[in-house]
Amino acid sequence: MRHLSRFALCGAGSILALLGPSPASGAEPGLELPTYTRAYEPRTVDERGVWMEADEAERGLRDSPLRIREAGLEAYLREVLCREVGTERCAGVRIYAMEIPGFNASMMANGTMQVWSGLLLRSRSEAELAAVLGHEFAHFELRHSLTGFQQRRRATDAIAWIGVWGALTNRDTSSTQSIIERGIYRYGREQETDADLLGLQYAALSGYPASTPSEVWKNLMAEEDASAAGRNQKPKQKYTAGYFDSHPTHLKRSIYLAEAAAKMPPGGDARAKEYRAAMAPYLPRFLAAQIKRNDFGGTEHILQSLAADSGWGPDLLFARAELYRTRGNPRDLQVAAQYYREARAAGYMGAELDRNLGLALLRNGQADEGRQSLNAYLTAMPEASDAKMIRALVAN
Amino acid sequence: MKITWFLRAACAVAIAATGISAAAQEKTGNKPGFTLAPGTARIVLMRPTIWVGEQSTAGMPEPNADWTTQARENIARALADAQTGLGNVVISYDEDASGEGALVAEYSHLFGAVAESVIEYQFFSGNRLPTKKRKDSFDWGVGNGIAGLKSLEGGDYALFINVHDEYGSTGRKILQIVSMFAPGAGVSSGVHKGHAGLVDLKTGELVWLNADWEMGGDVRTAEGAAKRVRQLLEGFPGRPAEAPAEGE
């Protein structure tokens, strides 16, 4: 058995060598960007194929009901991307803003970029958003979809042949196959690192602070820790990536990005004020979506971090009230009622505040005050779709 | 997306390794009592979903843009020919100035989901739902909201076509041959699936669906595409009686 596994390892080594060089990541990140080809057209059969699939997927995004079509948002995201990577590069990209509350953005082979609303909610400045957009653009520039596809094909081909060889010779080849399989994920993580470092170069040349990309990951770790604490779990940030992780750990990314940034010019304004102003019209709906994620600790962390920058405005107070009312412990209901009232005092105009305050009060046993609030809601919105239900509550 | 690719490939290997191969699967469903009078119906052909490529040695789908373009053209031509035989007016969907592109795309996705459900939960045994077991029962639809779409106003029915072809690569074929000598490692080569469906634009009901998991006809050639379209349109309501097709 021991002999067999040594043999298997040896086989895996030679096959891994066949799988081609890993993406170049050794060089010190300087400030020279690679040459960029405008209006690039796919060249090989593989590349045209990968682009074809991306073209189809892009049609799906274009027509998706999740896309945020309100005037200006996608145009603004494009502005940020252009400031980050330069006007020549950003001309090859279409950006789709998607209403998905997770922290993510992604890139397809043909220059389609999707940006999730969860990323927009969490970013605190243009520089933070730009750090992620620049990383995604680097995937595009480095043609990672194509090379990733080709590497997966090489690796799975090897796995298939080894499997058949194992069946022919009646040997257990699973450990060799699993080593190659891990290589697929390791290659993906190396692509992420390469995109991080090229993205950092864009950031350093853009005028945004070079230290921001590293901070993005620190913020995300803080949110994940808060989220775990809110669920009475231990925070579980890892130092190194597991075999099957698609990305390096947040900790590792924040460290190597900070190290590389230290060697670069510091950059200038993160444009936090401009970012807040651009996001202000969308803040209530992004917050509402985040609250529905049933992540008390993480959401409270986001609210705190937004409030640290802009103060507790009416939208943040209302969202905080909603967060507490949704968790719904007796003490939460009391706190929620208080935040609703503070939000009203701070200038929150929506009539739904009266309804939700009324519901919180009713559940907290403050029946008279609750009915008063519900009546205020009914007076303001007599034709609301839930008016009948609320009337029934008031009558009881 | 990356991980899905890999899992699909891994799955293909696993299936190959355990020697399960999809049995010949073809099935047609009609709404009971439905007939489409020839020569009267205006059928709107929705943009067909077509994917053509290779199957890698390990079973990973490898998209091929050139083949897909060829198939798109060949199938469109073959469909146009076939429709003349059907005696119906067939027009390709055009959004025009309706601004309904996104909404129509939603209906196309909805049709896709319904068609998959019919295939999964009614057509083939295994996962068939108890409520879908009765013969002569074919009760599916996308909702009558589709009747309100301006860009579909002139049509009586919408025809949806879905074709997915993975031709076995050389590596896959060699693996298949070698694996014949390996006990328990049956490897199949190539995937050729397709389905076609007809939706009543007045009611949103699915009036006909034909699905085939092992289709014939090489869609990269004109003759092959004609054969494929014949197979896709098998059991099409109101289709003039034909002599049984030879050797299909």
C-alpha cells in the first residue's frame, strides 16, 4: 500500500508538470501596465468558445429582472472603473448592476462585468469599490476565463486517463486524482492573486489610495467576525486557504496587498463623499435587502461602519429599527420602537415607518400606542395593499 | 461558474466510471384534444437556444463558437423548410420598438423551466410525480400574462427550440475505446439533446412538447440539421401525415 501511494504521488508529480506552468506571479509588481489591445477579438477555437458562452450569459444579464436599471447607477460604476483602469481600458467593458445583497462582482471572458448591490452597500468610498472593479478587470485583461478553462480541461483529462489506467491495472488511483483535482483549485487561487496584484497597479496609477485594496479585505473579515458573533459562533478567519477554496484567504490577500502597496506611491483622495452622494438614492433598498439576510451581527456591523462615516441619518436609523424588529426578542422590539422614533425625528418620511413601529409596539404589549401608529399609517396610505390586514389588527 | 464546470466534468467521469449510460429517451406530450388546423396558425419562432461544441476527454463540455454559428444558420434554414411543409406561417420573433426584450426573455426562461419540469417530472419514469402519471394528462403552461405582450400580438403560438450538442473529441473517443478493456469503466462519447415546445399565446398553455436526449443529425451540416429538425418536430400538432421516416 505504501509502495502504491508513493508510486501514485510520483505519477501525480509528472502529470502536474504536464499541466503547464502556473500563472506568472513571481515578479515584483511595478507600475508598468501590460500592453493593452483595444477591441480585442478572441483568436483560438477555445477562446471563441469561451466568448460565445459569455455572450449568451451577457444576454441573460442584460434582460435580467435583477438588474438595477435606474438611470445613472451603471453609468456611475463605469465612471469609477474608468478612473481606476483608465479610459482606454474601460472602453472594452459593459457593467451590469445586479440587485443581489452579497459582497461580489465578477467578470466574464468577453468583458462583461456584473456588480452586486451588496458590494455597493459595503463599500465606503469610490476607492474601495474601484479596488474590486480593478481586480475583476485584471481577470479580463489576463484572460483568466480562458486559461482557467484550459487548465481545468488538462487536469480533468489527466484524472480521466488515470482513472481508466487504474481500472485496467486494478489499482487505487484516487489519491493521485485528488492531488490533480486540488491543482485545479490552486490554479484558481493563483489567478486571484495575479488579479489582485495587477488590480493594485491600476489602483496605484489611478489616484485612489494604494492602501485601499488591502483594507477592503480587512473590512470584510471584520464583518464576517461580527456575523459569526451574532450567531454565537466563533470567528473563523483562516490563515491559509484550504485545498478546495476558490480564493486565497481574506487575511492573506490583505497582507500581500498591503506589502505591495507599501512599495507604491500612496495615491490621493478615496472620494468617499462623492461615493456616498451617488449611493444615497439606493441606500434604503440596499439596506432593506441586507436586513432580509437574517444576519444580525453582520448587518449591525455594516450599519455601524456606514454611520461612522456619515452619522446616523434617517435611513440608517430606520434600517437599524427594522433589523431589531426582525430579530424580534422582547428587548429588540423595545429598541426597535426607539429607533423608529429617532428615524422619524431625524426626518424619515415614509409612511411604512408608522406601520412597522405600530407592529413592534403591538407585539411589545403597548396596544394603545401601537394602534395609534397603525392608524397613522392607514390615514397616510388608505389604499395600501396591506391596509385590510392592518385594519383588522387595529380593530382587535 | 468555474466550479460548475468542474463538477459537471467530474460528474461525467463518475457516471462513466460506474457504467451508467442514459438509455434512449424520447418523448412527446400533447395537450389532450388539442389540434392545430393547418394553414391557419401564425407561429412565432423564439430565438432558439443552441450550444454546439466538443466533449473533452474527461467529459467537460468545450464550447465551439464556429460550430454553434453553423448550427444556428442550418437549423434556421431547416426550420423554414419544415414549416412550409406544415402549412403554417412562421415568423421569427422581433422585439421591434416594444421595449419588451427583458420581459420576453423572462418568458423564455420560464418556458425553459416548465419544459425541464415536464421532462423531469412527467416524461420519464424515475422522478415522475404521482399527479403526472395519468395518461392523457398534459397540463402545463407559462401563465396567460403572455397574451398581453405587444411584440407577440400577431402570433397564435410561440415555438421554442433548444439544442445542445457535444461531439466526442478524439481524446474522448480513444478513452472510450481503451475503457472497453477496463472492467466497470464504461465511457460514453457525445451528448446530443434537444427539445421543442409550442405555447398558446392566448392562454399561455403548453400545447405540445417534444424532448429527446439522444438526437440524430449533425447540426453542423445542412442535411444533418434537416434531420435534427424533423426529429425535433416529431408529433407536432397539425403536422401533415407523413410516411414513417426511414432509419431515424
